[in-house]
Amino acid sequence: MVLDFIVVPSWRTRRWRGSGRFSSPRRHVFPIDLPGTPVLVATVTDSAKSLSPQEWKHREIAEKVWLDARENFVDPTMNGLDWDLVKKDLLSRRLHTKADLYASLKWMLSLLNDPYTTLLPPADYSTFRESIEGSEIGIGASVRLRNNSSSLLPGLLNIFSPSKKPRDVELCDVLKGGPALRAGLKEGDVVVAVDRRPTSTMCIKDISDSLHGKDRTRVELLIQEAPGTFRKFSVKREKVQIDTVFSETVVVGSENKKQNVAYLQVREWSKNSFKESVRALGGFLAEDGNPVDALVIDLRDNSGGVLPDAIEFTRLFVRKKGAKLVNFVVRGEMSSSVVETSTFASVRDAILDLQSGTKWRRKSAVSDRIPICVLVNQHTASASELVAAALRDNCRATIVGTKTYGKSSIQSVVQLEDGEAAFKLTIATYTTPLGEPITGIVPDIVADYLPKGKRVAAHIFPRLAGKLSRKLSTCSPPP
């Protein structure tokens, strides 16, 4: 998953109140306000009187998207454009069909020259919704560029969807028990062709889209097993449930000095990630009745996702009232107050997914005094970078791995009134609690090619235990 985003109910204009924070008065969502539906007044000209009811509806939708962009796009200058003239041009375009509407909206949003602001046509929006709900119809695997860019997770990869043709594409995040694994595919397999189309002629987004489709249909992958050696795989697409959190524990150290190390991997930030993390951390508390001596949080290849879940996750470990987690920059100005842990009880209550009557306990799976290690790599991006920076700056964790991707903008995802498509709009940027821009987080301890799963916990502890403890002892949290 590859973006920090907020899912917004259809057609509620969102405004920054100027009070130093975002609010959510009725439904969700963090961090924007949804005060009500705008009233649109249109002047009926002679030429407009002949429009069909469908064309009128399309004009109304187009004008609402235009208004949303004007009031909420991160750049108040609208990329230096006269946005009123853009509106006139937009409404003068042919809007007879939905295809006309989508093309016109895509054109308008492209004028903002922001790679993260775009239209999500029905197919992309459907995949997007499946992804944030924690399920998808596909082969149970994702793709990424080998030694390049970011891990491209289903439904969210178009945030990083360059048109540049990749050289080597490999499978990643191959789900246990999924169609790809059952067919004999594994993580790291180099994909040479999809349905007989060479990947060298496709952009990375098209490659990933090809892995998804209708239930019970098949896709053919050509895999390079060795130089000059290839093998075909026919994989049936099916609905698969994606567990975003994986956890286990391992005992490390000598017989005389054992450590109980917990390992927690978060693959992506979906609507279920916070719930799954709470369950996993609760399991760590209960296991054998023994306390956890150390915790490894693995955010490698986690390229972002649902922002509220990522922030709630951070709050499990940074619990001091008034602790800074992030600084938001809205429309070119720093918010008058930073987000604090004391605000997140109301934020959590505002998230519909957590309004299930469940009483979430406020205690972490680990003591505030034991070391936490956060693993990152070049595929760690967006909300995952926010989590890593917040834990580091608040002296709760040491970052280990390689430099992260570097993305610090937030998008809202708004469904169009037709219920089939949506658009993404960049509404804010953020910095670390210490005020540093996120252009790629440099780890405290550089370590490449670390193993996955509990093997990495056994590898890091006790080898790096001394360095982790010293790093935390010399850390100063933000004022």
C-alpha cells in the first residue's frame, strides 16, 4: 500500500478550521472536517437548457469535484492557475457519458501537477476498496521493482504508478495458502511476461492490475528461474483475505540469560491493521505468562495506507499525554498545534471500524523501558515512515535497516456521487515530531539483507541490544 489517505464520505466538503486541528463532527474521519454538503448555484444559459438530465447530473458532479479541489488542495495557489477559468473550461466540455465525465475530471485534476492527485475510475476504485478492507480478488501476491522504487500493494500502487517501463519485476508478499503459493510461485520470482505480454513493455501499475480480475479467471505468468531458463505458471484468481499483521515470539540468548523477543510485522495499513495489532500485542502479554523483553516492529515493504490506523498503532507505544506524533502542514501553513496523544481517544471513536462495542485496552504489549527495534527499507513509505519517525523522535524505538522511500503527503479519497468512481486529492503534508521533512528516513543503525520473521529477531538480539539501549539512553524527545 502506498499512500497516506483518508476515506471520505461522498460529497462532504472538508475544511481546515484554523483551530490547530482537524475535526470529524459526525462520521469519520481523521484529519479533516466534514461540515456539510455545499450548495451549488448554476446560471442556466440558453445552451444549457437543452442538456439532458444525465448531462445535468454530470455537470453537478464535475462542479463538486472542482469545488472540493479549490477548498482543500494542499497548494492554495492551485498550481498558479485561475481556478475559475478552469471551471468554465470544465463545464464547457462534453459531459454526455460517464466516460466523458471521467476524462474531464482526470484532465482537470492533472492541471494541479501533483502525482498523487488523480481520478480513480471504477476498476481502480473497486480494487482500492478491496485493499483497504483487507481483501482482494487476485493471485495472492504483489509485485515490486527489483532493487528499485517501492513494494506495490493492490489498490494503492497507483500513488507510485510511473509510466516508465520497469526492467525487472519480482513477486512479493506471496500469501500463505494463496493461489500463487499453491501454484508453486514464491517471493522474489522474476516475472518476465503476463498473459504472454512482456513486462518490459508494461508499466508497473498495468502489471499489478493484470494479476487481479474476475473471480475464477486465470492469468499466465512467465517466470525466469535462471538466465535463459523460463517456466510458465497458470494461476486462478480468487478472493483472498489479507492479514496485514503477523506476529510470533522467539527466545534468544544463552541458557543463563534468555530474552523473550516479540516480532510484529505490519504489511500495510488497512482498516483492520490497528485491530489486528491490538490482538497480536495482547497475545504477547499472555504468552506463557512471561513478560516481553524486547520488540521488533517490521515495517519493511510497508508502503503506507490508512492513516488513522497507523497513528493509533503509534499511540500504543507513545502514551504520554501531550507527546508529539506528527506536525501537519495545511495549505502552506503549519497547524497552530501539533497532533498530541490526548486527541486520539476522540479520533479513535470517530473511526467507524472501531465502533463495534469493543473496549480497547490502553496498555502496550511491552514496558516503556524495554527496547523496541523498527525495521525499515527502501520500500517503507508514507504512513510507515510517520510511525517510524514518531517512535524514534519520542525515544521509544531505534530504527534499523536502510533508508526509507520518502513520502510525506496525505490524500483524501472521495467517492463520486455515481458510487462507481472516486478521486484522490492531496490535502496536507507532514513532518516528523522534531519538525524534519520526510525525504527518506536514515536508520540509526544501517543493516542490509536482514532475514524475515522471527529469524530477524534472533539475528538482532542480542547482537544489537547494546547499541539499541545506548541509543535510547541518549535520546531527547521533542519539546
